[in-house]
Amino acid sequence: MENNIVFMACSSRDAIANEYKEISINISKIFVKNNYSLATGGASTGMMGKSFSEFHKNQKNKLIGRI
């Protein structure tokens, strides 16, 4: 099995419309479903935080690190 890694760069601001946060969650779900690992920014807020949280919920997917 290939080791597919994705870097997801997105806003870490909380003052962003919830619809964009939901988009980042849905994209993360697609990556999780397809067994991608995540290399991410470093924020725990905003869209970046939402995408990190979605990956973190699924322990079978690897979090490469917070850059």
C-alpha cells in the first residue's frame, strides 16, 4: 500500500464563516476515507484546527506533524 501524504494549508482564524470550516472537515473526511496521512500547519483553530481534529479522531491515519 502506498503511503499517501497530503498537506492541507488553510486559515487558522476563528473569525471565518462556519461554512468554510465545514468544507475543511468534509475534505478531511475524504482524505481519511482514502487512507491519506496529514502534514498540517500548526494551529488548533479555524479551518486548520477543524481539519486536524478530523484526522485526529481517526487513529488509523497518520499525522505527520504540525509544521
